[in-house]
Amino acid sequence: MNDDLVFKALADPSRRVLLDRLFVRDGQALIELEADLDMTRFGVMKHLRVLEGAGLVVARKRGRKKLHFLNPVPIRLLHDRWIDKYREREVSALLDMKDELEGTA
Amino acid sequence: MTVEAALATQVYQLYIKATPERVWEAITTPDLHAKFFHGAHVQSTYEVGTPIRSVSPDGMQVWADNVILQCDPPRLLVHSWRSLYDPELAAEPESRVSWEIEPMEGGYCKLTVIHDRLDASPKTAKGVSGGWMFILCGLKTLVETGEPLGPAPR
């Protein structure tokens, strides 16, 4: 799984709208996903391809329908790699500062 | 639309730097399985129609007693799913779990886990939705590094 592809996919507001739609109701066909959106069918298809390429959306055939599912794993891996790490450092830096200030007080 | 309906089919997909055989081995070997699946020991002959059981680390409790629905090593494993460790979950209808392993370029394989037929099992659906993520990240770490993932998240 490529972090660059995931970050690029998430950088676009239209694609985040599509992800949020799948978060509310998973397993939607293209025709459902494009309903009430300010996007052409071609635009939705293009964005879905980028999301699929990043592994954030997985398309599955269900009978004659192609349904799109949210795959939460890349976001979790990205969180573990890029958010957890820095949050810990921030907290430990604050604790260091506290020790330092209290020690010199 | 309820949250429960949103979780009736859950799809998890990840890339693991290993051969399909190696991933299959981790899923089906009791000692390896225990390292990423809450310590559960898996017991099965992997023949269609036979049981696949999940037993607590001390061997005293049966956590799940399911049936193999499809088996094509090292590419496909499908089994029923019903949790027995909690009476509320055990009271819900059984659902289905599919493990699909596909070889990819560069020594990777793609693992797709689909947990479906959860429409009438909202408590199970809610319960497994965070659990699968932790289990599959643990499986990836185990297969790629030989070491289990750290303790469960808070």
C-alpha cells in the first residue's frame, strides 16, 4: 500500500465526499453514489478510480451490480504511521517541558 | 439509514509483503493464528462442511464453532461466523467471513476479508467492525516481521 496514493486520494474534497457517503452507507453502486452530487458521472467514475487505486475503495460484483465498499485499512495504517507517532512526541515534549519548568522553579 | 445497515457487509483489504502460502499458513496454523487473533487457537481440517473452531488460549472455552463453506488453499477460505463468548452475540444469526488471497507484483499479496450476511446481526456487526482492523494489521505485522503486534489499542 502506497502512502503517496492515499494522501493524494484524500487531498481532493470531492473524493472525501464520496468516502463520507460510503461511511454512512457502504456498498453503493455508481448510480447511487452520483445521486444529488454536483459531479458528472464521468467525474464520479474518475474519482472512484483514484480511490480504488489507493485502496480506499474496493469494488465488488454483486450479481449484475458493481458495488463500492469503503476499505478502512489504509487510513488506519496511515494513522499508525503518520499521526500516532507525532502525537506521542508532542505529549512527551510537553512532559519534558513540565519537568524542566518545575525543576528550575 | 441506520448504522447497522451500513455495516451489513464489511470489506477490509490490505497488501502484505509475503507469498500467499505464507499468509495462508498464518491464518490456518493454530500457533500463528493465536498471535494475531486475540490468542484464539483455530482448529479445523479445512474440508468443506467440517467445523472450524476457535478455542481460548487455555483450551477451556470454545469462542466460536463454525463451518467451512469453501476452501481453496492458498487462495480462498470461506466460513460461517457466530461468536459464542458473549450470549448476546451468540443469540444473533450466523454471518459469513471470506478470506481472499491474491498474489501481486513485487512479492506482495493482496488480502481481502469480507464479513457479510450481517443484516440481522447488528451487535456482531458493530463488534467486529473495529476488531477486524486490529486483527488484520496484526496479521500483516506478524507475517512481515515474524513478531506479533503490540497490545490492543485503548
